[in-house]
Amino acid sequence: REGGYSQGRGEGSAAGRQVMAGTYTEVTEIVAPGSAGAGQQVGIEVRVKNLYSSPVYVTVTGIVNGAALYFGSIYYSVSAGGIRSFRDSFVMPGNNVRLTVASFYWTGSEWYRDDEKSVDIRLSEPVPEVSRFEIADYSVV
């Protein structure tokens, strides 16, 4: 993934922050670009693993500089040891951002926040426009 960023568990990037894996779920990876231009649509993918010995319902939420991401407000039944991907996107503001995602599992009566991971996405420098200047008349005035 050229120019991108994939933060998995145990990788030593300063951009990735992780607490220990949760009780029933683990955010194993956040796939996101390392940088994006202001106004650009930024696609992200979060992969969550079921650590429990039987299927559990899993969902994901996220925050980018205080704005919530709901990944479609969907949840999945994830088999024991299985991994499920969740996708969402946001518009890159005019500054660097921190994306924090959290995995939740269903207890039978409520969603329990179980694991969390963060990555930083840098604002890329704008590419200068190249203008073309031609001299059409070489005669001396």
C-alpha cells in the first residue's frame, strides 16, 4: 500500500497508539493513508478479531478530531477467532488528525467498549500548480 499506513498490533510506529487487547475483541489493524490533502475523502478500514471461544456480536465506532464515525451503525456476529472489517470515511480538514477507533461487543443487554487503537493522519502539502508561460513574439519592440 504505497503512501498508506497500516497499523497492526505490535508494530513499532510512533503514529499508532494501542492499549492492550480487550477481553472479547481486539482491534488488530487500522488501514488508513499516512497523509491526505485538505478536503480529500479519506477511506479507512478497521479490522476486529473475536478473542472469545464462541461467536460474539461486534461493532466499531471512531472519532476524528472530535467528530464521530459510526461505520454505518452496523454490527456483525463474528465467529470464534474470526476477523471482521468495518469501513468508513471522512473529509480531511486543514490540519493533522488523530483517528481513534473502539471495538464493542454485545453482552446481551448492552454494548461494552472493549478495545481501542489510534493512528495519526498528516495533512499533506498542497501540490503547487504549474503554469506555462510562452513567448509568442520574439521581435524587439
